[in-house]
Amino acid sequence: MNSLISNYAVELRKDGKNTGLFYLDKEGAFDAAEEIVATHYKLDDKKSVLKTKFNKVWNHFDVNTDGLLEVERAP
């Protein structure tokens, strides 16, 4: 969780102040997925896996289609 927040999440701001609520946007989620696939899975073509699967998984979890996913809900 610390890695997701520190490296990939964006903090929601309200009235110019940080709220302590962290979200993954699509770019941050993709970057996290790249790291996870690269370090935890022994696949021949890691980029191909992300190209074919990432959007389907993102759309499944981004049910409101607002482009944000609560960091604690990240798969």
C-alpha cells in the first residue's frame, strides 16, 4: 500500500488543501501494473499482457467511469 501511495497515487485536493484521500488515475494504475508484472510474473511478453488485459480490468473497477480508483480498492 505504501508503494502504491508513494509512487503511483494522486492525492485529492479540496479548496487547495490535501484531503488525505489517495486515488489511482489510469496512468498511475498502468505504471503500477507494469511494475507488478515485471517483478512478480515470469512471462515472455510482459508488454503484450498489459496491452490486452489492462483496459478490461480498468473498466471493470472504474465503474463510475470517472477515471479514478480508490487506492485501497486497486486490484
